[in-house]
Amino acid sequence: MSRINVSKLTNENEEGGPSVSGISTFSSTAFLVPPKGTTAQRPEAVTPGMIRFNTDSGHLEYYNGVEWTEVLVANNSLDGGNRGLFGGAEGPNNTIEYITISTLGNATDFGDFVSARSGAGGCASSTRGLFGGGLAPTISSSIEFLTISSTGNSISFGNLSQIRTSTAALSSNTRGIFGGGLTATPNTVTNVIDYVTITTTGDAQDFGDLTQARSQLGACASSTRGLFASGANPTTNIIDYITISTLGNALDFGDLTIPIAGVTPGCSNSTRGLFGGGSQPASTNVIGFVTIATTGNAEDFGDLTVARGEFGACSSSTRGIWAGGNSNPTRVNVIDYVTILSTGNAQDFGDLGSFSTNSGMTGLSNGHGGL
């Protein structure tokens, strides 16, 4: 066992330090201060296992040999687990409902939107949820926000750079990103990606473009990388990826297991992304998964309990959730769940309340893989 009692070791530039070999034990009751810095300040000469504190995300992260990734933790526990929210639906509908992801049971009323909507994009930090765009009842650019740990009505946040519905959104703990969507009926689609800073309010700014303009797509994220998958007009199985902390156009990641649209919503933990369902060209129950830090085609995960699309998804670090949807021609209020790090078919979680005859709702949570 090594033992060293030194108050401070440094050189004149405060760089470097001693190398300690063997098994070292820290017996202090105080704390250990790791290296820290922003995402942009990540060191370039790195080897697997290096660890630091990211001041942008507020989390510890380590280099896994491919990229910097966060130490996996559960975030912001509420009533024994993370909270998932589902809002809006055909009509349009102004209802917002919530579940506790670690439990089973039916959704409970949370509050109402300022403007009723369907087809919005939803994203969240560990404290605040955002819903942007949608039919309200015409195509809208408005963004609304709420505090996830409370209940109550949403508040106006700002506007997307253009009107859009059937859009998708993802986020880190600091930045919310909206991509694609329908800007006019019947089939005028966009490739625009917008971003906002979640802790503030104000209008979205330009991030870049998707590889292909499309609507009715899904999205998920790790703390560093965001994925946009599937889409309509035309129906496609492509998966795009972006680096959340930067600006720029999306790059090709790979393909889903089948070409599908009709909102194939995504959910994730910090390492694995899942995309389930879809309603075009026909309803499907297929769930595909990818490893977010890599690139490549999706693999089969299992099946939803009901084939459907145009619905919402959310997640904790352990569970993925899909709720409601259009099963062509019927609408369902079913909530399904899976264990993200395994594979297998979804199981019944409970039911939505106010969305029993509607589709087009949006999901978000305070425990997803981007936090």
C-alpha cells in the first residue's frame, strides 16, 4: 500500500503531477477534487479510464476509449423514481399527464398547456421540460415549459425558428434541440435543427440541418450525442447524429431495422438508444436499439405490446417507456415499458387517462440519457 502526505504538488505552470503506482488508499473524511473543465476543454491526449468533472453538464465523465461519457447515475428522484410526462394529442388537446417511471400504474393529471397542441417535440433537463411546435390548432412555432417536479400549467418560453409540427426533440442537461417537422400541409417538410438553452427563456437559434428533410421522426440522446431516426415524406429508416454541445449539420449514423414513419419515438439511457413502433406504411410493434457512442445499423430489441405509432416516449437510466398512439384505425391508451440494458418484449405499465381516443402526444422525462 502506498502512503503520501503532501499538501500540494505542482510545477510552475500548474500542469502535470506525480505518478503514484500500486494500490493507493485515501482515508480522509473530506473529499477528492478531480480535474474539471467545460466540454470544449476536454483534453485531446487521452486514454481509456481517464476521469474529469464536466462543468457544462455538472456530471463526472470518463473516457471509454471512443468518447467522453458520463458516469451512469439516476437523476432527480421523485417519489422513488424519475418522472415522465406526456402532453398534447389530436384535437388538439391541452392535457399533460405524468407517471413515476420506476413504478407501475396509470398516468395522473399534471396540468394544461397554454395552447392546446399535438405533434410537438418534447425535451427536458433534470428540472425543466419543454414542448415546442405542433398543431395548436394550426401549425405553431411556440415553445412552452414547466417544472417537472411540480404539477401545474405550462408557461410560454419563446418560439422555434419556423412553424413546425410532427417534429422531434432531444436534449442534454443544458441544451434542447428540435429537428425536422412538417411546416405546411400536406407534405412540406424541413431539415432545420434549432436549439435553446433550457434554463433560460427566448427564441430558438439555428443549429444546423438534418441529412434529409422529413417529419414524424423520433429522437434520443446521451449527454454528448443526439440521434434523429426514421421519418415521413418520404418514409425512411435513416438515423442521423449530432454533437449536442457544438453547432453543425447532422451526419449519417446508420439505419433502423425497417423504413418507418408515423412518429417512431426514441428513448435512451447514457449508452443505448431505443426506437419503437411507427404507423406508416403500416403499424408496427418493432423496437430497435443502437449504441449511441458508435455508428451503425439498429438491432432488434423486441416488440411493443401493441403495434402503433404517433405516440410519446420517455426514459430513466434503466427503463424505456412508450405511451398511447395510433394503431390504425384505433387509438390506444396503453403504456409499455422495457429494461433498456436488456433485450426482450415490452410489458404493460398502465394506461393514459385523457388520451384514450387520441394520438399525437409527446413524451419527456427528467431521467433520460442526455442528463
